[in-house]
Amino acid sequence: SIPFEFSTHKACLTSEESAAVRGCSLDSGAKALLIKDCGKKLAKENTLFYLAVMSASNRFSNKRFKKMIGSKNIKFASQDEVMDVTKCLSGAVPPFGSIFGIPLW
């Protein structure tokens, strides 16, 4: 048996809000961002989405991520795409790409 606490809170739209709800520092958390490859030719065949996981205290760099995956054009997935791909609300995506069958970075 593992002890745990159950709590409820309003939806958090930012990493800062999530850290405040948890009562922790920002860098103690992670954010999972669903990224869509919008290039005319996909960087990886049959791979439209990627899950980028990083410290909540860091800023996402489009330029660096494009270079990492070899894409010419990326964007954040829309709220509808997040729901379709992960079955989660935007902001509630866990940092485990393998459970969604998408590459984790």
C-alpha cells in the first residue's frame, strides 16, 4: 500500500499554475508538449506527432526541436488534436509517449 493524497483544483493552463497548486518549485515538474510535424515531407515516415518532455522551468525552442527531428515546419498540436491523439485534455498529457504510440523527445 502506497500512501497518497487526493486533491481537487481548477484546471491549470501554465506550468507556473501547476507548480503553485502542488506547492512545489517550477523546476520540480515536467511539461509534455504534443508537437505536430507540418513539413511537406515528414521528418520520420508515418510520424505526424511527437511528444516533447522537458523541465517545466524551461522554454520550448521551435528551432532546436525542428533540428532535433529533422523537420522544416512544426507547430503545437491543437486542443482537438491533443484530445484525438492522447485522449487527454490539453495541459493534462502525461510525459509517456509510448502509451500513445508516438515518439518521445
